[in-house]
Amino acid sequence: MSRIIITLAVCLILVWLAGCAGNCPVAKADAKQPRFVTLKDTPVVGIVRATSFREMKFPQVWEDFFAVYNKTEHGKNDIFYGISFWDASAECGPDMPLNYLVGVPEAVLPDASKQFSRHVIKGGEYVVFTHVGTLDKMPLTFDYIYSKWFPKSGYESRPGEEIEYYDSRFKDNAPDSVVEIWIPVQKKP
């Protein structure tokens, strides 16, 4: 589990570099053709920590979450979220303050108010990319999204959470492992 958490942290740093810096070299991605979904407000519960990309507290958030989750009575669950959210007016960079939440749908832990924080993913239109492969290749998918897809798409990102969606298709670092990347979007004016 620790190796996965550390790999996720590295991926998130590279996600920031792809999304904020926008100057990463273009790379082939594992992403399939994206789909669009309209998400309703979605309540989740989990562990949230304030951090920045420079501080790299992401692995600790995963560890903190599973330390509590594994000791908590919960319903059957195959869905986990890694959610990044920040103040849209913040200057993008390695020291940009953001929050990172690791969690599950609220219905899985309905009585978790003391152990976990509640957060509502804002509804709206999201573009969903499917990353197939090992986690160390996930930066290629983000690079494709921000360097190739967005410039040609007629869409732009909008304020909201960027979501890593893990379900039963996620198989640690197997080559056929699947993680969905949900990015809030709107049509360009």
C-alpha cells in the first residue's frame, strides 16, 4: 500500500506540472476518448489535508485515511476518491495552497462524522478520461489532457475539484489497472 501512496504523490506533483505549468513535453497517453458527464452534487467523507505541491503531504493523506477506514465499520465499497481542490484565485505554482481529500461516497460511512470530514463535490459538467496502466504512467495521461486535448477541445477547465476515481477496475500497479480522471469543464467563450 505504501508504494501505491508514494506513486500517487509523485503523480499528483506531475499533474500539477501538467495542469498549471502547461509546458510539459507532449507524450503518448493511455487515455481513451473522453466522455462527458453531468455530475450532481456528490457528498463524500474522508480525510482532508491542506498542503501544496511543494509540501507533498499526499502520501500522508492516503495513509491517514486507510489507518482510520480499515478500523471503521463500513458498507461494501469499491469506490475511492482522491480529490484536489483549491481557491480558483490562487496563483498557480508549487506553493499554491490546496486541499487534498482521500475518501469514499458518504453512503459507505454514514456515521463517520467524528472520524472523517464531509465534502460535497460540486456538480456540473466533467470530462472523464480513463487511464489504463500503472500509476507511474498516469502523468502521461495528464500531459495528454492538458497539452493535447484541452487546446483542441473547445473546452476549458472551470473552478471545481479534480477527481481521481478508483473503483473495482483499479488493480494497484497492474498494466490493465484503470483510474478515471474527472476534470470540471465548460465551453470556451
